[in-house]
Amino acid sequence: MDEKRFNRRSLLKQMGLAGAGLTASGLAGATYKVRKATAAENRSIPKTPLKVAVVSFLSGPASGPFGIPGNNSFKICAEEINKQGGIAGRKIEMKSYDEAGGTDSQVKLARKLIMDDKVDIILGYISSADCKAILPLSDELGGLIFAYDCGTHVLMEKEKSPYDVPKYGLGFRTAAHLAIDNIALARYIQKHYPDVKKVAGINQDYAWGRDSWMIFERAIKKLLPHVEVVKTLWPQIYTKDYTAHISSLLSSGAEIVHSSMWGGDTVTFTKQAIGMGLFKKARMAMSRGEPYPQEVGEDFPENQIICCAGTHYFLYPPQDKWPLNKKFVADYHKAYGKYPPYPAYHAYQAIYAYKHAVEKAVSLVGGWPTKKEIAMAASGLSFETPSGILTIGKDHNAREDVLVGETKKVKSFDFPILEPENSSIFPAHEVNTPVGLRTVDWIDSWEA
Amino acid sequence: MDVKSAIRSPKAFVYLAVFVLLLPLANFLSPYQVMLLEAGITLGISALGFNLLLRYTGLLSFGHGALFAVGAYTVGMMYKYFPALYSIEILIPASIIVSMIVAGIFGYICVRHTFIFFAIITMAVSMVIFTLLLKFYHFTGGSDGIHIELPTMLGTSYTGIKRFEFLSGPYYYFLICIFAVCVIVMQGIVNSPFGKTLQSIRDNEVRAEMVGIRVKRYRWYAFLVSGIFTGLGGALYSFINGHVTPELAEWIFSGEIVFMTLLGGFMIFEGPIIGAILFTYLQLYLTSWTEYWQFAMGVILILLVLLLPQGISGGVADLYRKLKKSKTREIS
Amino acid sequence: MEYVLIYILNGLYFTSFVFLTSLGLNIILGVMGILNLAHGALYAIGAFVAAWLIGSMFAGMSVLLILAGGLVAAIGIAGACGLLMEISFIRPMYNRTLEYQLLITFGAMLAVEGLIKMIWGGQSYYASAPFVSMGSIEIVGSVYPVYFIFAMVLSFATGFGLWLLLSKTRLGIMLRAISMDREMAQAMGIRIKWFNTLAFALGAGLAGLAGALIIPTTPATLGIGMDPLIRAFIVVVIGGLGSLRGALLGSLIVGETRSFGVAYFPEIELPLLFLVAVVILVVKPEGLFGSK
């Protein structure tokens, strides 16, 4: 089929560019390559190990909060899978790569992984910019790519709703996008603080922060129309000094301050805000605040609204009721001395999504499946994870429930926690965009 | 040098030979290698433009990354706002015009300075362009950048074709031809009276001023031409990478342009091109070979400056000269 | 309106860091005529050394003592790195052209950043004990952390000390003589070689101090020195190359523009800064206190 694209017309045009003889040889080469790619596959299950490439931040500011926990979790999961006999009998041979170095070099690396190293799958990407640049490569180069952590809600969306899914045949995101946290925050505020009048926002000045605030603002205005937005601040990412921002928030009189900040920025901001007395006057609502009470420690203020990027929390689902979470938390804590933050759960979801999809495809085709068949098996897949049951929609985007709670100091931990019994769970259908709709259109369609 | 003798010179034969060798290369290399080579060639076009300032005008710019980004973003913006005009015959002139305009303003601020002042000012202005690309989120896509679709070429649409097939097929030949044109045009420029004027300004600014050359004006022209080449390189690069981000305008990338030019050897006309291609391979293989590629890159750079100041091409030329000398000595 | 005073104070706090960073850059530029792109990497070394010492050795010791130890160690180690850099590969650059000088410091930046990654790994280091234990006080009607005031005082005092050094001591007069006319200074018998080394180490130590001083308020991460470097460039550009007064005024402009920019024009805070810089450059191309 692809051979038809290189028809005589384009041939003649190429001739005009580069001379007849040379182009003819170019054409022959190109068609040859295409033919090779569509040659019939061997269906028997190979003895060789599966080549799995993991790409996440191993250096730079995003490595501590996301990349390294994610990479750790990938390692634990791969070991566990190999211990139990691998995926459909094939062991996993995992190699980690650093996501640092910019989108440009990530595109080059992904190309190398797919075309030169011929890996079976790439699991990875934290930065939304990287996801946006690399998921199109899945279909362009014919490589299976599962994005595991990046949050941008537009990744799998098209220009106009309703749209047909999926956007990328071989590209997936095995976690829900940033909209769930921000919609859940708005719903939580509606439920527990319906009388709030003034809200403000402080978000990092790049796509992640802009998108997070945009979704939150839309949702809260729909749910609580009387709320007034008194200030929106856009600190540069990796800002070291938030004094100007904190003073500005204090002067605005906001009661609730929305923030989607992450990593060292959140820690820096929180500490400086404690020092300048912000928490005495306002309450933070952090869309991805889950890792930070543990990072900051006992200084982290109480009664702050925190969201868990889904239901990823080491205390939820309660370990006595959901053994999978108990085992995962225990394994992770034993290996790395910390409770797994949400990126670790996201890594679990990505690698197990691949495992379940391959096994489903193997049982369906009765042999080793092609990448396309694995993708078809992954679409609509549903399986158990430490955080509950994860479903991957037909748009190749996962859907999750959300846990929102408030920090509280307890005796058994040296940092404030969210008590599951005092938190709110928002079921997936209340916070996840339906398949085939754009998130903004979906929120706009809500009845007030 | 007039046209006739230029064609007859041995250099022209070498160029022709390289051109003829490059053309069928797409069939022998894997598509992946072709894409790498193409990235190197587009960077080479940019470095050629950069070197017009460094080698022939004596100005070291530390902000050419921004001009590269301008060329690349022009392509992205055209797709976003004028999808009907998204064909390569329009995109290339458009990016040339836009880079010329931006280089005009950029250069106007900068050419009043020389030496280290020029380097710092170009860096500052390039950071302005960087923050604008980053800040005007709704217009430029912010830090996420813009995805670059495959353009139509000579009326043929390539939608549905995989990018690597486009790149290792029709686009390769197109790029090689543009590359050849760029090299010939730049050769012409540096050998023209204009090029000689620039070199006389570089060698002695006061004397040039004395004989009636309007120094700043000429520097500004050089900046314009340089910006056009760099922007054109950026536009051509965008199709290969498929995605542009503001990082291209950051000063680190500007530094890399200086790096590749000196790696190849900036005293020789073709040096920057060799350097750009080598740099592309070096960077890729270092990043996939070791986690500490940054360290390796830094050490290579320091060693290069200390031990091989004339770059690869200069080093080879030196070696050749020495060999020749020792040979003649043997005979005598 | 009641917040204007606190905005000014915030601006001064930001100024103090930009000032400290640009001081070192400016000295190296003034004395040796070299733009040190590795300045941000030296800043990062200071930050990591301080974070590592304060974070891991804090147990049971007095906060001020450990803070002082961390700062001194940061200055010492960053200064020593500067010394080594100067002797090993900056020195052969003095009679080379500009592109080599810039490129070698660019290479040094990459190498040092890589070295930090090798030594401390990729993760972030937290060391906020001094910041937390100093607490906050009430000032102009707002709660304000004591550490911020400490940092401001220390950094302006360093600037003042440097001014004393340069204008009142024999050593300083020699350094200034070199920055005015290298050949003449050499002819007068000043041993330029050692003064270069000294100036470079001094600049590097100042970068290390700036990096260490910010550590109690924020974790040390890879690439921590990039943003301060850019801001210091802007200071040098608008203040004039190699001028101490210019560095102070430039830092004030950068700091206060940021503070009021965040408060009143949060959307365009960063472009505002560059806009101010470009306007100054167009009006006065040599910078506020620069000489051509």
C-alpha cells in the first residue's frame, strides 16, 4: 500500500530536483525499504528477551521528584515480572535513559531507540513537551510508546470535539491527564468550602502551569459562579525566590490559593511561604501535592488541600483491604527507604499495561503479536494496580479516580498525611473527560 | 575570481565530486543515518552563516541560536496560522524573509559593539527572543513548542507518508540541492567585493573607515546575510526534527553553534560544515553512550581549544603541510 | 499601598543575590577581560558543597556555626576550582582571540556541570535547617524570615568589603591598574600572571558564596547556576562592563523590576526585565557606568 505513494508523478518531480538516474536509484531504494518493513512476521514466540527502554529524568530538577522514583519503580516491577517468568515467557531486558537535555535530543534518542536499537517498547516521558514531540513518532516510525507520567490534557485530543479516536495508533498514555486533579480540586472546594469568595493561583509559567490553572479556573467558575479570581501569578520554572509572589498573594486577600507547582519549586515555595506567614491567611490547593508532605517533612503545614494525581497514595486503597498496594509500598520502601510517590505508581501502570496487553494479544493471536496487535489489545484494557483498577480508554488515555484530602499531623508518621477516611474520592466519570471530547468543551457543557 | 576561472578551479571539481557522492547516499544508508546526516547538513548551513560573521567580519555572535529558532518557528507558525500556504516553496522564502527582518532588528542593536561587547549583547538579545517564544504561550505554544507537519513539495502532498520515508526520499534530494546552492552563494559572497570589504573591516577598522567604508552599515549587512543563512538552516532543520521548542533560542544552543564551527575549523571556508556534521554525530553518540555526556563534551571542547585550535580541517591541513615539507626536505 | 514597603524589601532581597553573582563575573571581566561562562557552574559548586555540608553535618551542632562552615567551605572549594581552572586552561588563553576564550569557559561550564553530576548524582539536596531555625520577625507590618535579612546584610557587606579591597589596599590598586591598562601595569612591574590567578579565584569564590547563601532557602539541583548567570549578564550589560557601581545599580534595577513586576504585571515580569535592559542599551550602549 505504501508503495503506491511513490508513484510516477512524485518520481518525475524528484527527477526535476536531482537528476533522472540518481532519483531512479533513490526510488528503488525507498520501495525496497518499504517492502522489507511489511514482510510477513514469524508468529512463534522468540526466545530472546524483550528490549524495554525506559526514559525519565535521571538528572536535573525533575529527577528527584519524578524521574528517579519512576525509574526505581520500573526496576522493581521489571524484577518482579522477570521473577514470575517474564511477559508471555520472555524476560524483560530494561535499559534506562535520561530525559534531560531538551526535547530536541529526546526526539533524536527516541529515533535511535526505535530505528537503530529496535526496542520492543519505550516506556517513559515526564515532560509534556517531550510527550507532545515524541508520541507522533510512534506512528511515524512504527514504534510502541507508552507515556507514563506527562500531564498535558491535549496530548490525545484533537482540534475539535467530537473527534475520532485514537490520535496515535501505537502511542498511549497509561495515566490520566492533569485535568482530573484540577477538576477534583474544584469539586472538593464546592463540596467543603462552598462559601469561599476569593481564590488566587500561583503556577509555573509554562504549559503545565498554564493548562492546570486554565482547567481549574474553568471548573471552579462553573461550579461556584460567585467565586472571584483575585490574582494569578506565573513564576518562572525553577525560581529560587518567591518572596515577591508571596507578598503579592498576601496582599490579594485570597482564601484559597491554587497551585500546580512541583518538585523543588513546591518545597522552596512552601518553606518561604511558611516563613512569610502565608498559611496563616490562606489555604493552598495543590493539584499534585501528594509527594511534598513527605519531602518537606514535619514543617509542612496542616489543613492544606492536596490531590494525588489519581488515587496514588501509600495509604489508599487501605493496605489491609488491597494487598497489591501493601506489597508495592513494602517493596518500594524496602528498596529506597521512602513511601512511593505518585510517579512510582505511574511507572507500575505503564509496565504492567504493556504486560497485560501483550499477554492478551498472545492469547488472541496464538503467537507473538505485532506492535499493532499489542496496541489493539491495550485499547480498552482494564487491570488491577496498587491504586485500584485502571482502565485505558479507546482514545489510548487512561482513566482514574481521584483522592483529595487535607494534611493532618499524626503520631505514626513524621510528616503530615492525608487520612483516607477523612478524604474525598471522586469517581472517574466525575473528573475524566469522556472519550472523543475536548476537556474544555466538556467542562463548558456542564450544567451549573 | 571571475565565474570562468571559478568553475575551472580544482575546488569546483571537489565540490562537484562531493555533490555527486552525496546524492545517491540516501540509498545506501539506513533512514536513521540519513536523518542524522540531514540534521548535520542543516546545522552546517547555519554554521556557514555564523562563520560569515566570525571568520570574515571578525564578530563573534553568541546569539545565533535565536536566529535558528526564528527560521524554525516560521515554519511552525505558518502551519498554525496559514495552513493553506504550507508548501515548501512558500515556507523557505517565508523563513528567509522573517529571519531577515528579525536579523535586521537584532543586528541593528548589536553591530554598534565589537569584541566581547558584541558577544554579550547578542547573547542578551537572543535571550529576549527566547523569553518571547516562551512567554507568548498562546501564540507560540510556549515551552511545549510546535509540531511540524510534513509540507507539500512541488504540489505533491505527503500526508500519510511516514516521516522517515519522506526524509530519506524526496526531502533528501531537495536538501542536498539547497545545500549546494547555499555553499555556492556563500562562496560567491566571501569572494565578492562585499566579502573583501568585510575582511578589510575585520583586519583594520580604522583604515577601512578612512578609505570611506561605512563600517557599521557593512557589519549590519553581514549580520543580515548571516541571519538569513542561519534562519534557513533552522527552517530546513524543523522538518527533520518534526518539533520545535524555545530551547533552540537559548544561549546554550548558540554556544553549540560556536562549538561546531570551531570544531570543524573556522579559518577554512568548509570547516563549519564539517564541524556541524561531526558535532551531530558526536552529540548523539555521546548522549546514548554515557550518562555523563555533558562532562565528556566539555572535556572535548577544552582539549579542542588547547590542542587543536584550527579545528579538524585546520589540523588536517597542518598535517598535510608538514608531510609535504618533510617530503621536500627528503628530496633536497 | 501598605505592601509597597514589603515589595521594596523583596526587591532588595533579590537584588542581593544578583549583586553577589554579578560581582564575581564583573571582577573576572574587568581584570582579565574574559567573560566567564562557567560562572554559573561555580555558583552551582558552592550550592552543592553548602547543601551537602549543611544537610548532612547539621546533627547536634549550632546552626550559625554550621552555616558559617558551609559558607566558608563553599567559598574555599569554588575558589580552589577557579584556581585550578585558571592555571590549567584559562592561562594559555590570554593571548588568544575572543572566540577561544569564550569557548573554553563554555567547555568548562559543561565539564563542571558534568562533574557535579558525577560527584553528587542527579538528585536534589535539601538543607533548609538554618532558614527554618532562624524563624521570622514582624517587619513593616508583615511577617518576614530572619534568614532573608541575614542574606541581604551578608551580600551587601561583601560588596562593601570588595569595594574597600579595590580602592583602599595596595592589592586592589594593582588590580585596578591591570584592568585599566594591562601593558602599562606590566611595564610598571606588576606580576600580571599571579594577579590573573588571584582575580579568577576571587571571582570564583564569590560565585561559590552566592550559591551557598541561597541554599537554605531552596534545594541544590543540577543547572541551579543557569538562571543566576543570565541575570548577572543582564546586570553587567546594563551596569557597564567591569564597573562595581554599575553592578550595584544594575542589580537594583533587576531586583526591583522583578519585585514590582510580579506584584503589578505578573504576566510580563520576565520580558519586562529584558525590555528595560534593551531600552538602556539603545539609549546608552556602553551601559550605565561603562566606558568605551
